[in-house]
Amino acid sequence: MKPEEYQRQTPEGGTPIVSDHPVYLRDPVLDATVRMVVELAAQVWVDRERLLTIESLLDELGVVTREAIEHYHPSAARQTAMKAERDRFVNDVFKELRRIDPIA
Amino acid sequence: MSTTTAVPETLPPVAQRSDASYLDFVEGFRAFLLGPGADFEKRLNRAASAEAERRGQPLANIEEIKPFFESLPLTALRDRLVRTQQEMKWHKVAQSFGMKREELLAELSAYDSRGPGKLELDPSFERAPYANVHFHLQPGGYHKDELGGFHYHYGTKVFFRGENDRDGVQSKLVSISPLPADGKVTRILDMACSVGQSTTAWKQRCPDAEVIGIDHSESMLRVAHRRAVMHGVDVTFSQRFAEDTRYPDGHFDMVFAFILFHELPVRIIGEVVREAARVLRPGGVFTIYDFATSKTMSPYQLYHRYFDARHNGEPYSQDFCDYDLTGALEAAGFDVRTTPPGGGSGGAGTTQGWFATRRSAS
């Protein structure tokens, strides 16, 4: 989808929608920095998930191939454990948000 | 990733494992931002209470809440993060399915004419300008990308925090929806059915009924039909507008609309209500699940609703939450029962149900 498609929307009334790249912080550099931090966190999680998958395969099969990693289907119990690990990861990275006093 | 359930997997996998784990991160990050993890809701509501105390009167409406919240650095950071996770989701979904574009389009073509059930597309269908919106920031909205149905299905899996890939949300709502008092259910209409999860849930609940799902989006309907065929469920998907279904008067016993109304301009909301009244027989039930009315919202929820409208591609949602849907239904000839707000809508808002029974003409 071409970026200019966003500008071609035709809502009928309602709340006006923002432009394609809104700025929320004091300047666009801060916005970009925050976006990069979140993107980096996502990429770290991608690597960690892959590492955990490799460890599971080694435990279960004793051998790892690229194809086995790609098609690995964890058990329901393993999936639940992975979700918990993901939530711990997100909490560890972003817990600072809880420490900001809204009216400081 | 598979689970032990026997329900067939209809949501295609993304192109590579790293894309699935990226989207899994977004799902967890979204839950953290909008839930107790980041704890924005409780803290910003406390800030609003403190401000109300300072002013000696509550922040009465969004016009007062918005400038106050926007003056807080924490809100700006929250808004940046909420917008970012939504952009990340759609970027990755579109990028990953884009890598499989030809494969997925060929699969849709293979299912289009397969049964059970059927797919009715209208080659002369004229789109409504009001629907040309990138709802929830989905690139191309509901109809401009041929893979839009797949994008939506995966996107809502993330939106509903993983509860949607096995149709859990729709199945639950259908299971608790009231049937007509006389128990007669011959035909059911699922308005704006998107990828057809509630449509098939209705057929499974009422197997002897004819069940039809309508939507304006061809890409949604094709994915809906493919999904129903994979489930072996005999339903019809047809390209029609909810405000102009072209079905006969009194044709249906049940009409169902799940999270449709907040994506319609107020003008069209009225038309859809009147159309539902027209196609329902007396005693038939119009069941609606959608965003809760703003009268029940906390300052944070009111702010989030405004933010969602302006910054998350939901231009009609704020007007809908301020709209008197119950009054419109009563004026169109329904007796209305509502449920208290509850349950998440995937964001800070809550949803509620309207169960509207068509009065007889007398």
C-alpha cells in the first residue's frame, strides 16, 4: 500500500484523523527515539524467542536445523510458558513507565 | 503455532517465525500499555481527580479532559507508544503476508467456488466514500488490499490479545445472545461480518437456520468464505451494505452486528437501525455488541476514546459513543434491553450489548 493512500481517505464527518506521521513528544527527534527503542525491544524479543526455540529443540531432539526452528510447534504448556516469559520481558524493559509521576 | 484444539487453523501463518515472534511481542506490549502493566489508566484517573479537586469541580467532558491530559508529559509518551505499537503491528502483518502474496491470492481463488456454503460477490458494487477509511490504521482499510481480510484476521488476533485466532470472542458473544421468545429461528443475518467468525458461530448454534454474512469488502468476504469452507460450515457470504441489504421485509428472525456501529457515521447508523427493523419479522431480535456509551466512561476512558478516534483511524467512534443508540432503536420499533458495560474492547474502553426485539406493527 503506497504511503499516499493514507491521505486519500474520505471519512464523512466524525473526529478528524491525524496525519500519517504525528508527533506526540516535544520534538520529532524524541518521537523517533522512542520508536527506535520499542523497535529494538521487539527485535531483542525475536532473537530471544529463537534462542528459546533452539533450546527446546535441543532438549527434545538433540539436534537443530533451520527448518526445524521455522516449523517448531510448542506444546500448549510450552506456549503458556513462552507467553509468561514474553510478559516478563516486556515488563522488565518498560517498567520505567510505571515510575513516572503523571503530575510531577 | 498449534494448540490441542480440534478447530482447524484458518489463520494463515505469517511468512517466517521471526515475524510471528515480532507480532507476539506487539501483542504483549499492547497488553502492557493498555492494562495494569504500565498502569496508565489508574494513575491518569487519579491525576484527573486531583485536578478536579483543585478546580473544585469535576472535569465534565472531553473538552475539559483533553487539554488537561495533553498537558501531562506522561500522556504524550503514552500516546506515542500506543500509536507506535499499532503501526508496528500493521507494518509487520502487511510486510509478512506480502511475502506470500501470490500464494495467498491463489489460495483464495481456489476456495471462492468451493462449498459448503457460497460466496456472492457483486462485480458492479459501488463503494461508499464513508467506508474509505484506514480503520485502526490498517493499511488500505477493509477493502483496498486484496489481502485485507488476512491482514484484519491477524491484526485482530493481536488486538484481542491472542483470543481471536480461534474465534473465542465471537463464539462467546453468539452463545450468550438471546433468541426470539418464540424460539423460531429460520434465517439469521450477520451484518458487517468481516472474516465471518460470528457468521459461522451462529450456524453452529442454530444448525437448521440459513445464515448469511454480509460485508461491503470483497477481501473480507473471500477470507470469510475460505474460513467457513475450511470449517465445513454451510453459510452464505454476500457483498452488501448493512444500510441497504436488499433482502425482503420481515425476512430474518435474527440480525447480529458485532463492533459495526462505531465504524459508521451517525447518518448511516440511523439507516442501519431502520434497515434492521425492516428486514426483521415481528418478534425478531437485533443483537448488537459495540463500544459502551460515553456516559459510563471514566476520564481516562473518555480520553482514550478520543485518542482512538483521532489517532487510531476510528473517526466515527467518538460520535457513536455519544449517540443514543437505545433511543434510535426504540424509535425504529424495537423494545430494547442493554447489558452493563464490561469486557475489554481490546483497548481501554469497554463494550456492551443491545438486545432489541422488533415490536409488531400494531
